[in-house]
Amino acid sequence: MVCYNFYIFNRQGTCLCYHEWQRPKSVKQGAGTPSDDQKMMFGLFFSLKTFAAAMDPRTENKAQLGGPLRIGGACTFHSYATNNYKLHFLESPSGIKIILNTSPEIGDLRDHLSTIYGSIYVEYVLKNPVYMPGKPFRCQYFIGALTKYLQDCRLT
């Protein structure tokens, strides 16, 4: 079981944090630049979230495909898997989006992503007095705590 990489986005699509542990194929071999990679990742889960809400068979008042969605107000997806990786997704009530890419055999990580948000991101980033909300950050204590948590969960 392997964790490949990790993203945090704000509600506007700005990548606040990116970290990778093992990425067999570098960004330059795929997306081009790290910025392009981050834009493609945000576009992917934005499209999947919108599609999941539009196709929801239990909701009568659906947003138009591509239209804005209220946070937590529609059907959403939590993960998807390919033969090479699995993308795990969590959106907080404040619009922060956390994405963790892992090997495909790893199960549901919703509880772990909630812990990462509530116990690691909030503690090491949001409560940091020098952090400017909505701005990208580099915090080695956050990455250290994240890595330790994933190791303790036997995900890295």
C-alpha cells in the first residue's frame, strides 16, 4: 500500500499545499509543470463532483451540469479508482478540498481524510498566527505530522 501524493485546494481552485511521497512518473513526463498538474487535478475533481450531483437519481432539484454547487448540498463522490491509483477526496464545510492519491487496493479513507483536516490541517496551518487563509503555504511541521499519521495508519 502506497500513498503517492497529496493536495489541498481552496474553494477558488488555488493549490494551497502539494506533497508527494512516491510518484513513479514525474510531473514533467505527464502534465508538464506542477502548476499544470494542479490545474488538471482541480478540474478533474470539480468535473466529477458536478457530474455526480447532476446524475443523482434521488435529487429532484439538480444544479445544471457545470453549474455552481453549494458545499455539502448535493451528491458528491468520495473516491474513484483506476488500475494504477485511487483518488480519495474530502471537501470541508469551508470549501477546503483534500485529495490523497494512493495505490488502488487501499479502502475507504473518508475517516482518515477527516482526521487529516480536523487534527492536522487545522492544528498546524489554520491555527498558525502567520498563516494567511486562502494562500499557499509551506509548513514542514504540517508535512511531518501528515507523514507520521499516514505511517501510523500503515498507508505509506
